[in-house]
Amino acid sequence: MIEAAVGALPAMGTRLLAITILTSHDDETLDEIGVNGSVVESVLRLAQIAKEAGADGVVASPHEVQAIREACGRDCLIVTPGIGPAGAARDDQARLATPAAPLDNFTT
């Protein structure tokens, strides 16, 4: 599916991001829906598949930024939802972070 989307993109200016694991999931909810492995293992597996298929990057929680960077390299874009101020309501989110966290977890 990602390869088909990459093939359909205009030649310039559009980037394709693949979704990994929604920030509302944790290890327990992944197990409940039949996904094998931990959140981190699943995110990395999906990020690597997306990169190999030609995606420009992924959407993932701030908690997986460093692991994705190490696995997929510096040219992989990483968009991080689940960002909020310290003490903000979690609502249905399982993997949140403060605005500084992705930067703290980003290896150069």
C-alpha cells in the first residue's frame, strides 16, 4: 500500500508519512487486539517496513523517537503526536510526553 502511494505522489513537494502505533495504545492494549510484541518492537517493525517501501517518515509517539532514529536513520521524518504540557489531561492517550521530550530523545 505504501509503495503504491509513493508511486502515485507528484514528483515534487509531497511527502508520505506512515502511521506506526497510535499513542492511545500500550503493550496491554496491543496484546488485546492481537498485535504480537511490545509497542517499541511494533513501532520499529512498522517504521522499517515504511522506510523500505519508500515512505518519507512515520508518525509515532515521542517515546519511540530515538529508537526510530537509530533504526531508520537521520533522513526519516518523525512526526510526534501525543505532546502536551506537564500535568495535562491524558484522556485516552497512553504514551504522552512534554514538548521537550522528543528533542531530548532525538539523537543527532
